[in-house]
Amino acid sequence: MNIRPVKTEADYDAALARIKELWGAESGTQDGDELDMLLVLVGAYEDEHHSVPPPSPIEAIRFVMEQKSLKNSDLIPYLGSRPRVSEILNGKRRLTLKMIRSLNSGLGIPAEILIRDHSIISSDAVSAPKGSESIQ
């Protein structure tokens, strides 16, 4: 077992190649222990150098819809009317605080993703009604 820190892309590529060789090694064996250590080192390197940005609120909603086989109309209880669902999914309207709370509790979408800023597609986009809480 020759485990070294993963500091460069070359180290990263070598560690991935070794992980591929060790994949499926039995836990508790020397190969299994080496695999576990390499996975931790590669994971730490990826977190620092290859991080994946969190999804936009719309991407998160669409992902959950796909995972749960939901149609746009299934979002009416969380977002309001059919046109409102369409406006949200097409990026023409922002989520309100009430919608965020509803999506979080009803569909389990993390609030920290839903409150992220997302662009409105056009300047003519319908804005939130006066007096409603809108996350900008």
C-alpha cells in the first residue's frame, strides 16, 4: 500500500486509476483499506478543486418532479394556479417565501436551494403581486 496525498491533477488521475483497479475489494482486507483511504483523499481533492455548484431553484424543482414523476399540475398545491406554476418553471416569476416553505415541507426540496437567486428571463416578466414576500 503506497498512499500519498492527492495534491495535483496528476495525483488525482493516478488515484482514480488505482481506485478503478481496487474497485470491489473486500472490506477489511489490505486492498479494501487502500480503496477506502483513496476514496477519502480523492473526495477531499474533488471538494476543493472540482466542486459542483448547487442547482438553481428551478433545476431543483424539475429534478424532484422527474424523480417523483410529477406533472406541472401536481405543483398547483405548492405554487398556486396552473399559470403561476408555468411562470415559475419558465423563469418568469420568482418564488415567494410562502412557495419556498410549501415546496420545502411538501416535496422536501432544501430551502437553502430554493432561496438562491435565479434570473428572471425577461424584463417584461410578471412580478410578484404587491404586498407578497418575494425572494430576490
